Amino acid sequence: MAAVSLNNVVKKFGSLPVVHGASLEIADGEFVVFVGPSGCGKSTLLRMIAGLEDITDGEIVIGGKVVNDVEPAERGIAMVFQSYALYPHMTVEQNLSFGLRMTGNDKADTQRRVSRAADILRISELMQRRPRQLSGGQRQRVAIGRAIVRNPQVFLFDEPLSNLDAELRVQMRVEIARLHKELGVTMIYVTHDQTEAMTLADKIVVLRAGNIEQIGRPLDLYYDPDNQFVAGFVGSPKMNFIRGHVVERNDKGVILELAGEDGTRLAQPLTGPAPELGSHVTVGVRPEHFGDAGKGDADLTVSVDVVEHLGGTSFVYAATAAGEELVIQRDAATAADAAEITVSIRKSYLFDEKGLRLR
Amino acid sequence: MRLRTRTAYAFLTPYLLVFLTFWIWPIANSFWLSFLNTRSANWTFNPRMTWGRLLVDPAFANALWNTLLILVIQVPVMIALATVLAVLLNSPILKARGLFRFAFFAPVVVGEVAYAAMFRLLFNEFGIINKMLVAAGLTSIPWLSDPNAAMAVIIIALTWRWAGYNAIIILAGLQSIPEDVYEAATLDGVSKVRQFFYITLPLLKPVIILCVVISVIGTMQLFSEPFLITNRGGPGQATETLGLFLYRQGFGAFNFGYASAVAYTITALAIAISLLNLWLGKERE
């Protein structure tokens, strides 16, 4: 087991920078998820930790040792690939034992480690099969098993569930959470799926275009995002954004007028510096933070496009007078099928023109 | 017959006629011919003069021996070389990859006569190969007049011509192996050399067997090189192959019956050796 730290890690492909100085501390035994849209550099970051990509600048430390120039196999890590990367011509057992056999590990010990991994992942009855005779979920288990037999200090997962169907994905997600609990090993997990990030992580690292946007516990990111990108990325359905401008500012905060809603004013208390009078801002409202008319800080009248009833809850897809599309979460009973409803904003976040959070 | 079907056959008829006349008919007819004594004015049924002769004819045995010798030496050497070439051509550190791939494939595109003429010049008594041998302090070799040396020239020429072609086929197989399998092996601490022997080679097996089968069929029919480079299987009959022997019997001596029997023997051998290869390469669970 080991802590991992990244100190100002930079990656350039040729002259193209893909990671611009990432710094991060991962505690021993922590489950950290790198999340972000495609091309944000999360996989590159993971591959640099694994040693599959060189580091252009900066330092990666695993278990107190700088590993920049250490061979991947010597870093005490094991990686699970999105495509599983199983050896197609070998049986499950051979897949699990291959690395140990090739590096001259003791035969009895190899056997022991393989059967332990098989037990943990419940794949003992599949040992003589070849990868093509396995289902996607089983292949993924074998891939994880191959990581377990290495007794790594750090597990790396590169979008391990992306190739599975929705049901299996949920099932494997629970498996991975169980595995983390059972092994207690540091795990770094890359995904573009914020649900996976929210459910698995002790700590989430949100990346965008090669920059770390925010690091924090799942609920902290959800309730206290640093910027509009994180606010929009974390949470499903995502946060609604309504444009507005500042019509009044005082020492307690600002009063905004929302776009297309003449006369609808929203008071936002701020402890930090307030934006200029007349400046454009964005108000973020989570779907569940709309309420019944008259019970919040500001009322909006919206025209309803579609109502989705999920049973326990319903989502109303609607548009404001200014044409901004909103998703509103309501109880099934109160989700009107009417063309227009009035909702109230009970809780909101304010972002400046650059998308930074105003607190 | 429905009109549509009839129209389709009407369009196909010209091709089918040509195909029947110049393809199916000769194949069937030569099978019949292989039982006839074609040495007399009236062709009579006498398989002892054809199939029977195969068993006792020392010239046939010589041609068969030469062909199998080339097969056993040239095919493995060439496939091994092609595999190494394919791995090199696939290397990400190789510059001007496209150019190299073309260069190694190019010998196949060169006309047979031109390439044979080049090899005759290279291995000529005063050719550049001997010049280089002498310059290196070795003795010159009578390439085209010594039986063993002539055989070596045939094997070298064949390898030069077909190694690149096979390398390109194997390269396609190499490129179908996903990169992350190697990455997984690297993380497992498996050395590059071991990755080649334990991952690359087993995964290339189907492609390599394909190349071996194609090469076996080609070698069994070998004709141009001994005809053109070593001057009709010379010196003497030292490089006479089955293909050349067939030609000599059929179009030199006009013994069509015997030549047909040889043709069927070549086909049967090629099929048998290919099936053996496929059987050896079959994955056993």
C-alpha cells in the first residue's frame, strides 16, 4: 500500500501540451477518481502514473519514491484496461499467472496468488476458458484478477466499465467498491461517467483540457463547486444555468435580474467581492432546487416541453421566457402536464463571466 | 426457369463457356490423359507408362528431391526472415516506414525475366557477388556451374523475391494485435523478447501458417527461377524442379500423358503438405 503524489506533472505530445502541471496528493488506501470529458487528459495522467507514458516535466512519487524513471513493472502498480487487454490465446488461469511465471516467481506462490484472486472475483470455475469464451463482465473480472495477483500497492483503472452494458456496469461498480473495501489498497480510477465518480470515490479530481478544475469529496463537489464547469459536470441531470445581470449591489451581496424575466429579481448574498453593477453572471440551480411558486427566492414561469415520470420522482423539461432550457425535478404528483408552470428557486449558485464561483 | 434467372445465365454464358473450355475441360482432360500412353501415334490406355513410371523414373525422383529440398530450406528461412522484417517494419522508431514497406514489397512487382537476368549477372563467375567474396579474402564460387551453389542461388533468389511479400502479410497480422496487450505485459514485467515469443508469435500463428501454405503451393509449382536463372534446371539436372520436369516432359518430349501424371502429383503433394500445415497449426483445446 502506498500514497501517491503528483508534483506539477506536465505532458506534451510533441509541442502539444495535454496536461499542464497537475499537482495532487493521494493518501494511502484512498479511492481517487479522475473524471472529465474526453480529451481532458485523465487517461494520460493515469498512464503517466503507470509508466506507460513519459513525463515531460514534474515528478510522480509512489510510496515515497520518485518513479519518473522507474520501469512500469517496478512501480508497484497494476492496471486494468478499458479493453481488458487479456492475452487472447491463453486460458484465464494462464492470463492470471503469465506475469508471475515470466518473472520467475515461485511456482507454489504463483498458484496461491492465482487461486486467491480467483476466489475474490468468483471466477474459479472459469479458469480453463479462453477470453473469447467469456462474457464482458467475466473478462473484466479476469482483467482485475490479473491486477490482484501482482499484489500492487496501487491499482489503476482506465475506464474499466465503459464496454459493459448498463446493468452490468452497476453490478461491477459495486464489485469494485467491495474490492476496495476488502483489499484496502490505493485505487486510482479514470472515468468520464460522473455517476461512477460520485458513487465510488473518496476523492474526485475533475479535469478539463489538461487542467485540474477541482479536487474534493463527491458531496463537496456537488454542493460546493468552484466553477461552472464542475457544477455542470457533477450531478445528473446536470445543473441548470440561467443568465442574468447585476441590477443592485450592496455589502450583503447582489440583486440580479434573470434573462427574459422582467421584474423577477433574485437576491444573492455574497461574502466575497461582488461583481460590477450591470455585469453578466450565471445562476446555477440544481434540478431538485426548484420548488413551488411563492416558496422560494424568485419565481419563474416556464413552458413545459416534456415530463418524464420515473416513478419515485419526475423530471420536467422546460424553457424559460428567454429560451433557456431547464430540467426541474418534482414529485410525480406535482409535475404538471400543463404547458406552463411556475417554479421557485430555493437555492442557487452564482458564477461570474469567466465561470468562476462567486461566494 | 424464371425470366430473371434466365437473363442472368444469358449474361454469364460467355464467361462460363470460356471457363469451361480453358479451365475445367483441360483439368478434367489431363486427368484422363494421365492414364494414356502418349508416346505412340495412337494414344492407348496404359497407366504403367505414366503413373507406373513415376515410381521408377530417376529423373522424376531427382526433380521431386530438388523441389522438396528447396521447400524444406527456403520456406522456413524465408518465413522466419519475413517475420523479423515485419516486426522491424512495424517498429514505431523506424523512419520512412512507408518507403521501406514498399521497398520490401517491390521485388514481387518486378518482372520475372528482369529479376532472373539480374540474379544471373550478380552470381555470374565475374559477377559482383564473387568480386565481393574475393575482396573479402574468400575464394570465388562457381555459382551457376556447381550443383550445390546453383541450388543456393535459387533459394537466395526466391527468398529475396518473396520474403517482403510475406512480411507485408505478417505485418497486417501484427497490426491486428492490440497495443494494450503489450502494455499489460509490460506492466506485468515481461521483457520485450519474451513478449515476442509468448504473445506476438502465438497470436501470429494463423497468419504465419497462411504464409507457409501459400509458399508451399508456390514452391511446389516452382518453374521460373530454375528455368531462367540456372538455365533450365542446370547444371545438368541439379536444380530441376517438378514444374520444370513437367515442362520438359510435356513440351520438350511431348509426352502429355506422363506430364499430366506429374501435374496431378504436384497438386496432390501441395494439397497434402498444406493440409498437414493446417492440421499442425490447429488450436487444440
